[in-house]
Amino acid sequence: MAEIKDFYESGRGDRLIDPFLFPEEIKQFLLCEKRILEALAGSFNLLVEVGSMYGRYLKWAVENGKRYFGIDVVGEKGDVSLLNREFGFLGKWCYY
């Protein structure tokens, strides 16, 4: 577990979350994932994102009135102050 955390916290894993570097298969997967999320949006109030890194669906959750719980082992990507600066709306119903 320490090696994985070190890999991401060192910045070496950043290229794995840069959408401009994603292969076409990953882009298609994420597009399908978002379509499923939107299709099911009316059936849930809490979105739990496992392996959330920078909170891929945090903004979507807030904009759609959903509670959000992001889980990731990498501390740097889950920095709440960073998310607050980027999105400016983390509150008592968003946990990261």
C-alpha cells in the first residue's frame, strides 16, 4: 500500500489522471460511466466515489443536489482545501 501512495503523492501518477493523455478506450469508459450516473440520478441521494482522487464527480453531485462521499488512499489528491479552492462549495453534506 505504501508504494501506491508514494507513487501518486510523488506526482508520478498524475499522468494517469490527465484526460488529455487517456487512451480512447478510457475516454469511452468514462463517457459510459457518466451516462449511467445521469440515467440513475433520480434514484439516489448519496454518491459514493471509490478511488475518487480529485473528486471526478464531486461537482456533478453538488450541481445535482446529491450528497457526496469520496474515498481515496492518496492524501494529496483528496486535499479538502484544494477542492474548496477549486469548487468553493464543500459543505457539511460533502465529505472527501
